[in-house]
Amino acid sequence: MGQLDGRVAIVTGAGAGIGREHALLMAAEGAKVVCNDLADAHSTVAEIIANGGQAVAVEGNIGDMAVGAALTDAAVDSFGDLHVLVNNAGIIRDAMIWNMTERDFDAVVNVHLKGTFSATQAAARYWRARSKEGVTADRSIVNTSSGSGLHGNFGQWNYSACKAGLAIQVVNASRELGKFGVRANAIAPVARTAPVAATPGISELVGEPVDEDVFDRYNPKNISPLVAYLATESCDFTGQTFGVYGGYVGLYAGYSIAHEVRADRQWDVDEFATVMGSDTFPRSVETRRAGIPPVQGATK
């Protein structure tokens, strides 16, 4: 008995890398899988079937709304239902902002943000309709965020913005779709994939594949068990984002107010010059502008 027996899942970006590993593991755990990618989705499906699983492929650009709708249609037509949507598809087009082209910005937004919207809207419409018909079931969305979206990164103005968006979208989804039995969570993975290999700074971190006898911390396979767990009916997390790599999983706390001042009147600028320059609002080395002298009158 697999952890996902009887469940039907969609995995976007399933032709290679992390998405392929998600699809293979979920199928091994008993899920029937719809695999999407621009290309190579059929090869993932062929491997799943060769291993005794069930899967179908829908190839095409997930940024196309018709492709997003086709994924839900394929799940329902082929396997009778849809329980899990893993929004994994992604591309990178890195450049510093002064060099980034409009085309590169739009391409990343189209796949990450619009692609997730495309697949999720179709699934949400189906789940809402089933709920109105009185059919209840546990449904799960898993978005793929990134440390670049949660912490920022050089040269990824487009990618970081999208990945930050995908993290907050699961909060929205948990609120909008919860009444239909839908949970939504996100992961921020670090693994050795083609996009990561092309990212300065991170590519050096993940390095090359290691000997089979040594634990490979950055093998994409390490990410998929958490995704499979988040897809299980027994999981009760929703609206959360998890960092994951190797044998590590961390739960993000999200945005929260760490320091504050209050007054029962309007503040003036001079007061802010003093208060904001004091330790009331401490700065880390990264957030303090280098070479800027302290504000006159501020306490340090």
C-alpha cells in the first residue's frame, strides 16, 4: 500500500529535474499522475508505466491557459478525479536589472506566475464544482517557491519576484479554497538541476554528483518525499512554506512585525529621523547602507 493510493496528481515541469522525481515517486506511492512539460513528459510517463504505475502526458506551455485546463481535463477523463496539483514548472532568465530585457522578464512571469495561475484556476474550478455537488475529498496544492524569492538574490529580479509570489499564493489558496477541502503549501528547494547549474553562486554550492556510496545532499530526489507527504490525505498543513534540501526540512515563519513604535498622534519627520536611526529598529549588516554616517541626534 502506497501513501498516495487512490489519489490523482498533476505535476508540471515533470519532464526533468525535480518535477520528474516528484512524478516518479508519487506514482511509486500509488498515485495516478498527469505529467506536463514543454517536452519529455512522455518519457517520464513511459518510465512510470514501465515501473507498473499509471500516468498520462500533456505537453505544452503551462503559461497557456488552455494547457492548464487540459491538465485537469486529462486527470478527470483518464483517472476519474483530481486530488493533487504540484506547480513545479519553471525557467530562469537571469540578468542584473539594468541588463534584463522585457522579453526575459515576461518569459519568467509567464511560466512561474501565469503558469501556476493557469493550472490552479482550472483545478480550483473543478474542485469548487465537485464541492457544490456534495462531493468532499482532501485536495492538495504544492507550489514551488525558492530561497531566491524568500531571501532575494543577485541577478534574479524576475525570478525572485515570481517565487515570492508563489509562496504568498498558497496563503491565499488556503483561504479561498479551504471550504472546498483544498490545502495549499509551498516548498523552497535546493537541488542540483539545470536552472540551478546556470545560477551564479548557487551552482558552486550544489557542485557535481557524488559517488553513489556517499549521501548526495543536492540530489533532486531528496526533495520529492516532502512533496509526496504534502500530497497525502493525512497531511493537515495548509498555507505554509517549507525549505528543503538533502535531509533538511525547515518551516518558514512568514512575514511578521519584529520591532515597532506607537503614538496616539501623527509622527513628524524629525522624530522619525531620531527613532528610525536608533536601535529601536536594528539593522543587520546587509540592510544598513554601507558608508552612510549615522543620522545626527540618533542614539546608537
